[in-house]
Amino acid sequence: MSDIEETNSHTGFDAIDHQPAYIYTPSGTNDDALERPTKRRKVARGRPSVLQPHESINSLVFEPLLGGLETLECVRKRQDLFQKCWSETDARIQSILNEANEDTLAEVTAFVDGSGDINQEGDERVPASFIVTGPNIASQDLLFKQLSARLKKEINGPIVTLRSGDASNLKAVLKQLIRDATNQRSEDEELSLEQDGRKLLNYDLEILQGYVKNHGSQRVVVAFQDSEAFDTNLVVDLVTLFSSWMDRIPFTLLFGIATSVELFQERLPRAASRCLYGVRFDVEQTSSILERIFQSAVANSKASLRLGSELVASLMERQHDHVQSVQSFIVALKYAYMCHFYGNALSILTDASTSSQSLLKLIQPCHLEAIRMLPSFRQLIEWLVKSQQLDRARELLQNDIILVQEIEGALESKDGNILRLLRAFHVFASALSEPPSGIDLYMTIFEGALSNSDHLKRVLDSIKRMTPDDLVVFTKRIKGAIENGSHELDLDGWADEDEDLIGELRDVETKAVGLSENSSDTEKPIRSSDAIHSKGLRTTVIAQRVQLSYEKSTITEAEKEFIGLIDHLSKLLEQYFTLENPKDLFLNELWLCDSADSFLDVFAPRPRAAIENALSAPHEYLTCEVGGSEEGLSTTYPTTAIVYQSYLEAGSLINMADLWTTFHEILSGKEGDEGDEREALMRFYRALADLKLVGMVKQSKKKADHLAKVAWKGL
């Protein structure tokens, strides 16, 4: 594309349309006034600054909290803690992403490496790899980056990745293909565009042929990252062209497919399909990768921050209904980390690498005041009052030393409480041959509802349907989970800490094995508890009594013993999976992030409400002097806000003359000064343009001198 064509292609492009935020600059304010030196910055009056004079807050991204009373040391501690915690979490996530595509990378690399043996002499078919990635389009970028890096190490030849946004026409694609392929060796000199005295065009494949010949390239790999977004005719032309050059350039094609190979093949004519020799490769699906990332980043025992059930539910709802991208989930997870450490002054107490005594030295009186305002502190006081421990409650409210001791105890018991929840999570997931979703199970456990959940009911019902052999397998699964721990959750075995439960399970297992052996010797199978009592529903009282009498007369002693084992094991599991709600723990706000409000405001914003609120109360958003809401409309208000107030008072049709008269009176009527009418008219038209831009008004078709209000869609 020439420079003129490139310039013309940007005609009509406005960078403001793609800005994440609009910076309001009040009219009449020059640039020099905005760019004040740092040393002349004003500080808040009436409250002494706690920052040391030789240190500057400008080096930090985080701001002091607690009304500005937080020390610079605590601010830096929060910022460093966020960077440390997220870097550790991100490292685990990237490890999973790299491992997730490992099988696909190995298979595709083997195919590309052996594609030279596929074509026989005179066979012009192009080897093609169809990589089915599923609906997660965003993951294709990572996959093809990994493919490119792997192939560059193991294949002698250039690897070029094409995207639909860069493929406007055939010439543009060939230019990019030749340029990217020939520029992959930095030590090469500039490639000659002449051959046999002929000047070659920059989209002539003879240039690539000369490059392949000079470097002895085995393969020229061309990857279509989002192949279904390419124009079909362009793909057909490229496939046909590459096929005709197969005797001179050893092409191999990679196609990223989001739907299916069959649908992609239907788009191609038969002539183009006959030019391809294709092999299909399936990539691990998004749901499986997301489950692994969740266990490693959220449910892992080494995770620095725990997400509550409410926030996880919001994350997963957005994930399933809107984005369906692993990368979007990672971004949302990072935002949750940032919000917690940026807006929670007490998050400095969650540093696992520092002892609780060292952390308590950072506590200021303002921290203790903030702790006394926490919901968990209120719950603690209410519990003490209900249990008649009034002196203890009074000491926590009035004595800072006693409160610090309580904080130290809560910090020391925090890890044990979290570990208890994660161990129950692992045991429950390991006990079943078909466990529930790990994300659903996590949400159930971290809202303290596992004991009354459908998950536990299904487990107890399945136990009643077990035979002695099934019961032995079931108890072995639970014992194995406790003894071996979990690699995915970084849990070590804890059999020495749960000796009572292990002993009970061994006793149940031994008795079940004995019952199974006796049943084999006597050749009388032992019925399950569910099979004994499932003889159909009796509708009358007499029939039910007859059925109960029949069951008592037919049940054997071995079956009675087996039913006793089932009941005993059910009670054990009910007791083990009765967990405390983490929200009831003191200081859970330090390590449990469960507020979905800030998340929804960012990832599911309500633009109309924000725009209307900003126009109604600009003094809440702007740092310039615009007056307060009690003053009513003022000349210091932005002109758009002034016109918006008149817009609210008008009907469905707005008379332009009346609107202008009202606007002009507000600007000049307060002081009785007519002012510059030309400048006022200019500001009036600018305000109308802003209202049209956000879609509030449009030109009326009924009357030329009127504006019509626009009803926003969906409201």
C-alpha cells in the first residue's frame, strides 16, 4: 500500500472514538496553568501530612488511604505486595497455558517436520494442518505464538502468521508473506529484487523461491490464524497459487478453525479442496483450561488472595455469557487483585513472608479504627455479647492492646482455617468417580453451604446404592486423597493430622472387605441399602406395614451389618464436610475478596447512568471550581450540563429558540452582563453537539426548528 493510499485509509478516523477516557479541559484555561511543577503542588489543609519530607509519593502508583493518614511505608508495602502476589499467580497461570497446548504443539510440529514425505513426486497438493481451537478466538493468538516459537527451533525455514485484518487483497498478503519470511534472518543482507536482469515486483514469489534456495529451507510455513475470517475467494486464490509453486517452494499451511473442519471445507470449492492434503488437530477446550487455571490461581493453597463465592459467580457469569475467553478471565482476576490491594489499607497484614509480629508493628491507630468498623468485627462483638462475655467485648472496643492481641490470633489461625476448606474441597472432589465442577464446588464451600448442598446429598445417596466392593473403592479414594494430598492445589498429605478419620475409614474398609469375602463364600450377594428399601411405593398404611414386615423377615445379618456401615460412614462424611463459613471468621476482609460491585462497574458498566449522573452533578467528577449541587445551575458549570438541565425540563420536542434563550440567560443573567453573545452561541452549539454525540437528541422531522428527544435502546 502506498503512502497516499495509507493516508486516505485513515480519512475520517478520529482518535477520540477509541480513547478509554475523555479528559475535560475547562474553557479559558491555558496549558501553562495545568502543568504546574511538582514542588508547587498544594496539600490538604487542616491535617498534617504523614509523608516524610525527603520522600515523594510520586514514585508510587498507590495512593494513601484512611483519609490520607496512611504512612508512605504502608503504601509502598501494599504496592509491593500486589506486585509480588500477582507475579506469583501469573507465573502459575502462564505455566498452565504453556502446558495446555503442549500435545497440540508436538503433534503439529511432527506433522510439519514430516510433511516433506507426504508429497510424492509430481504431487502438487499442499500439506495443511487444520487446528480446531473452539469458540475461544482470543486463545488462538497464544497458540500460534507458541507454534511459531516451536517451529522456529525445530524446522529449518521461515514461519509466517497471517491475520484477516492484514489480508485486504492477494497482493497485500503476498507482500507481507515475502517480507516476513525474508526478514527472519537478521544477519542477512538486503534481499535482491532482481533476477536474470529482470526487476521483480515485491509480491513475486520468485523472491521467496530465491530465499529458500539460498538458505536451504526445508519448509515455508504459512499460518492463517483466524482462517474463517478471511475472504473465501482470497483463501482459494492463495491455496491455488501455493499449489502451483509446490515444485519450487515447499509450502505447509496451518489453519486456525473455531467451528469445524467440515464447515470450513464447505466454504472452499472442490478445486481448492483437491489442492490440500489436510490433517485435523484438536486443541484442549476453554472450559478445561479455565478449570485448571481456577484450581491453580484461585483454589491453590499458595494463592495470596481468596475470592469469595459472590465474586466468583460474577466472574463465571460473565465468562459463560459474554466473553468465553481465558485471557479475559485472567484480566478480570488481575483486576480483583488490584482492587483488593489498592483499596484495602488492611491488606498489608496478609503478607505470608513476614511474621505476624513484624506486620503488627506497621499498624497505626487509624488501622485499628478501620478494623473496628469491619463487619467481621461487628459479628465478633455480637457473638461475645450473646455469649455473655461483656467484659471481653468492652475491652476489644476500648483497649487497643487487647485488640492487637486478637488480631495476632486471627492472623495465626488464618492459614489453618483456609487449609481446612481446601482439604475438604480436595477430598470431596477425589471421592467421586464423576465429581462436580471444581468452580461450583469452590463457590459452595466458600459460602459455607456444603453441608446442606445438593452435592453432599448426591454423595450420600450414592453411598446407599453401593455394594461392599463399591464401598471399599470409595473409602480407598478418600484415604488416598488424605494421604497423598493434591499436586494441582499444592496440598501435602495430612494423614497424621486426621488420624481419627483415617482410623474410622480403615475400620469401615476392613469390615466391608470381610462382608464381601463372606458373600463370595456363601454365594449370597449382599444387597445395597437402596435395593433393600426400593420395592415400589405402597399407597395404603396396611400395604406399607406388610412391606416393612417383609423387609425385616428377608434381610440377612450380613445386610444388617452392611447397612450399619453405610449409616456410620454417612455420619462421618456429614461431620467432616460441615464447614464454617469463611465470612464468619474475624478479619476475613483481609484475605477474602468478595465484593462484586467494583467488578460489575468496570466489566458490566452502565453508560447511560454514568453520563446522566455526570451531567446532573459535574462537581462530583471535575476538579475545577464548578460549585455544589446546592447552588443550582451556575455559569461555572460545563455548558453541556447547563443545556442538559433545560433538556430535562422540556417535553419530547424541544424548541431551539427557547433552549437558546434559557441558556443565554443563565450565562449572563446572574450578573446582569450581556457578555459576548457570539462566544455564548458557540458554546451553545458545542453543548448541543455533545448531546447529539451521546444520543440524547436528534433533529425533529416534524418541525425544522425543534429537536426531538431520543429514547435509549433497552430502557
